[in-house]
Amino acid sequence: MTLDSPETSRRGCRQPGFLFSAGGWRGVTRDELGVAGASSAPGHGLSRRVLRLAVAGFVTALCAQASASAAGAVGARPSGPTTASSRAASTAVCAAAPRRHGELGVYAGAGAPSAAAAFASGTGHALSIASDYLPGNDGWAGMSQPSSVDWLLNAWRGSGCALVLGVPLVPTDGSGNPQGTLAAGAAGAYNGSFATLARTLVGGGWANAILRLGWEFNADWHPWEVTDAGEAADYAAYWRQVVDTMRAVPGAAFSFVWNPNSSSDFGGAYTPDQAYPGDAYVTYVGTDVYDSCWCSPVTPRNAWRAQVSQAWGLRWLARFGAVHHKHVVLPEWGVSIRPDGHGLGDDPSFVAALRAWTTAHRVAWTSYFNFDAPDGQHNLFDAAFARSLTEFRKLRWG
């Protein structure tokens, strides 16, 4: 959802998920730009494309800092595979495994249990979930092989958290070139890589990981973007290939999150149902929600109305989940200060409204995106969000 800095890398300035996840940007792997996208709306795609160019320079500057930050948060990354004991979180971060609804999670940096623990302590709320992203800018091996991802998986060992992972469906190489297509995935071309990933997760102690396959597919910043009905069919078929492949690995007990963005960059080019892989292949349905709006005037009231009423928004999510008998989740959400002025800034009404909505609709879990990225600020501990933080602390979570 947003662009992550410390996430930017571990090996060779690699960006896990948010630069490539929290939604990612093409070429720059908008891992963490997903956050901004969550609040996207038709008509502001051009500004995103321009922002991607600026992000490339930002990411380069962050690489050195990212490596240092990563080392400080979870220990220096050995040159080869690491053992669980050598990289495990030294203290528990989460209080308990998720129940059926109302659980709280956070993304606070790549492989950063100490930052997640600081979020729990700073907000006064116990966590059940840690969110993170698999590297998406180092090809297929970079997101699936133990030698490439053990640093991330082992960082969360011993944390007590359920682990939610953003899983790229089309990784890029180090230059940002996509290493696949939805059509090839639909034909099973990458099943071997996903079998390897499943074995890596099972062997690393994360057989029960919650996987967000190809998140925010209806936005225009990921290599797996779905632009029309034909690609929607390929996306759904590809998803089924991946789920069947990963479930077939001995010991696997994964959950899968079908996770579009809260609004689509492709208008009515296809419907949600056309990109849906089928109930047998999905555990949770969710969407990413950031406090931004392309409404006029840009006010908290108008922004919240848009979050609820837009085509892929909260009202749609609740109805879609009910029709398909799936638990609803919000894998990314956050307050937002955007460089383009469309963020609502310090907006405690958004925090209160979102918590009220998740309670009323018995949302299974939410994960706050507590990280500042080129697309905007979201870290609740930034001085600019003082009132939002106060509201967050005051509400009951979990």
C-alpha cells in the first residue's frame, strides 16, 4: 500500500511488498504504495504515474538507510539461509491468535517485530496480527526461495503473531521489468515457483500464514493489474492455479485473502465477480482503505461517504462478503497526508467512523499501515496525526 523505506531492502535494495505490497508501483514496486492506492479514485491516475517517477529516486536514496534500519530492527541478515532461532523475535509482539472478528494488526516495516511492538505499546492496544510483504523486485526466486525470504519469515518467529503476507503474482527484476503475465499464470506457468514458496513457508514455520495474493489488482500500480474483463478472467484462473498448487504441499494450512482496492482505476471495465476465483479458493474478502478523497469539497464527511458508497467501497465489501459467506477484512487502512492534497490529514472522525463500521459489520481483522511512504504519510506517531492517535487510543480494538 505505501512505499516502504526500511522495507526497501535487505539484499540489493530489495523492496518487500510495500514498495511492492502494501501495494507496489510498477518498476519501483509499489509494495507499500498500496496504501495510497487504497483510496484511489477514477481521474487521479496521472498523478500516480508522475509520482512513480519521483519514487524511483526516493527509493535509491533509501537503500543504504534501509539496510541499516533493517539490521537495527531485526538483526543483520546473514549471507546465507538463517535458522529460526538466530532470527526469531526476541520477545512476544502479539497477545493471541486472531479470533473470529475484531482483531487488530499492523504493518510497521519489513521484518520489524520491534516496530510492531512499539505500535502496540504506543497505542495501548494488543495485537493479534503482523502484516508484511514478500520481496517483489528480485524475480521468482527472490520471492520464493528460503535463501531469499528466510530473513523475513524468521524475523516474526516467536512473535506470537498470525502472519499476513502480501504475495506478488508477477514479480519484477531489479530494473522493474515484470517477470510474467496473468495469462501465463492462468495456464500454470508459475506453479513451480508457488510450490517452492509453499514449501518455504511450511518449512519456515508459517504453514498457517494468511496470504494476500496479488492484492489491489484493480489499481494501476502493480505488475498484476487487471485492466479489462479478459484480464479479470486470467486473474481468477491464475489465482485458482496458485491456491491449488500451494494447498497440495504437505503440511500447508494457508488462508487466502481476495483483496481489491477500495476503488478501481479502470472504471466499469469489469465487475468484481469477473475477477473472483470462486468461494472454494478464498478464505477472506477485503479491501484497503486510506483516508483520502477526490470529492468536492474535500471534507471528512464527504470523504467517509465516498469510502462507503464507491463501487469497490465498504458497502460493496459488506454485501459481497455476505453473498459469498466470507469473513470481511481490511488488510490495510490508515489516515493520510498526501503530496497531491487529497489526503484528509489529521482526521479523528475517520478513525472513529472506520472502527464503528468494522464493529457493526463484524470485520474479522484489520491491519493499520503505520508507515510513511512517498505517496503519503500514515504513521500515527507523526506529530501531524496527534488527534487521530488520541482517537485511536481511546477506541476499543480487538
